[in-house]
Amino acid sequence: QSQPVESGGGSVQPGGSLRLSCVVPGIDLYWHAIGWFRQTPGKGREGILCISSSGYITAYSDSMEGRFNISKDNAENTAYLQMNSLKFDDTGIYYCAPSGLWCPDSWASDEFGSWGRGTQVTVSS
């Protein structure tokens, strides 16, 4: 299994939006769940959302509920994290990682594979 490749990060003003992409070479998303995570200066590492192989979504954090959405395109073998209404506290490095068919109950589960290098998101005015 290759390392995930995240992209789509950048600088945005508060209230803005970004869409992150995740590709995992060698992984068929039709058969795998994908989780999104982040590391921020304020909270350290935390889980965000996970989408199962069948499209069922698990939320790991309440703070991003309603602002962040996860999706995937099996044909493109790509998972996405749509981030809206971004806040200063959302600044950090965002990562994705694959899992089995289903999303683990905990974002810290060792069922998730290795994280990639991540993509930097900076929210500033």
C-alpha cells in the first residue's frame, strides 16, 4: 500500500471554502473507507470525518459538523473534504488515510493506514 497523497490546501480568509482531495495509490475506494484528519497548533491531532466503502459517513468531531463534508468518487478513486465557513482555528495540516470496508469507531484506531504528507490549510485575514 502506497502513502496517501493529499492536495488542495492553501490560504483562505475566514468564512472561505476549500476542497481537499485524497488519492491512495494502489487502493480501490470501492472497497475501502477513507478518513480525514488534521493537526492544528491548538488541538494537535484530531479526526474529522470518514466515509466507508459504501458511502456511510462517520463524524469524529462535533466542532466541524455542518461545515465540513466528506465524499468520494469511486470512478476517479478520489476522496474529498469540502470545508466551508473556515475559521482561524481550522489552520493546520490535513491528512487522509485508508481503512478497511468500514470506518473505525475511533479516529485513532490502528485500522487506519499510514497518513500521507498532508496539505497545509491556512486561514488568515
